[in-house]
Amino acid sequence: TDEARLAKNKQTAETLKATRLKRQSQTCRVYTLKITTNKLTKQQAENLKMVFVEAKWLRNHILSTNNISGYKLHNEVIVKNKDGEFEIRELKHLVTHLKQAVKTELEQNKKALKASKDKGRKIGALKYTSQVNSINLKEAGRTYQVRGDHVQIQKLGWMRVKGAEQLDGWELANAKLIQKPDGYYLAVTCYKN
């Protein structure tokens, strides 16, 4: 109902306000954990690779609609293949939180371009990309979890990481799943009083 939705929105706003107030008195650090790729199953390695491929498909599809903020997320996107033909592909590995992260990043990019334009700078348009190298994971405990030397990312399962001991005593916030030529990383934003 509308009342329940409004109550939930109010509670979310109050929680965000309290968190912002708490963060003002805390120290912020970003620690990078390396995902141990030789310990991944074949399925996990394929899923991890396809998350970035599907993020690229989704990003380019949203750009092609010319309606970033009004775009409704779907399980299918239109992709231009190597032959130059358009085809419909299903997003099997990208869960809803990750789809929202791709869309939110595009919205933030659009706002940043507008702010630059308002300052009188010469800007171009957002362009299609051939590769997506990072995906935001906005909620610790929901989109990702860290336990000991293992991390779980939604739908990807538990994976072994190096460097998790750096997080001891820190409160976890958002993180970024990063793809580099030498492997996959998780850059975790942490806070401490």
C-alpha cells in the first residue's frame, strides 16, 4: 500500500541521515582484496567473467535508449554482435543489485557531465564502451559478504581472497568489484571511529 511504501521511504531516509552523521566522525579507508582465481571452480570463473560482459551489454543498451533515468531494468537487452547485426540477449549472471549499480553509475556520469557543462567546460556525450572494468556493490551484507579469507558476491558464491585480514576491526560499507589484466579484485570501503 501507499502508506507502507511511504513509511519505508521515511525509515530509509532517517537511516541514511543517521549514517551520514556517524560517518563525519569516522576514518575512511579503502582496502583491496585479490580474488584467488586458481581456487575458483570453472563455473565461478565463467560467472565472474560474464558479470562484466553482461554489465557492458546493459550499459550500452541503456545508452542506446537515450533515456538513462527513465529506463526500466529488464532481463533482456539488445546487443550489436560482431557481424553488425542486433540481437536480443538474456542477462543470466547479472542480478538486480548489479543491474541497478550499472544504471546508477550511468546516471552519475550524466550528472557529472551536466555539472561540467554548467561550469562552461566543453564536454562530449556518454559513449558506448567495449569493456566494463568495475561494478559497484553498494551494501555490505547484502550484495557482498566477507567472512575470514572468503568473500561472497551475489550469485557468484563464496570465493577465497588475499588480504582480508586488513578488514579486522573496520565497519564495511560499499565495495567495487574490479577486473584487471592480472585478475579480479574487491576494493572495500571501510570506516572506523
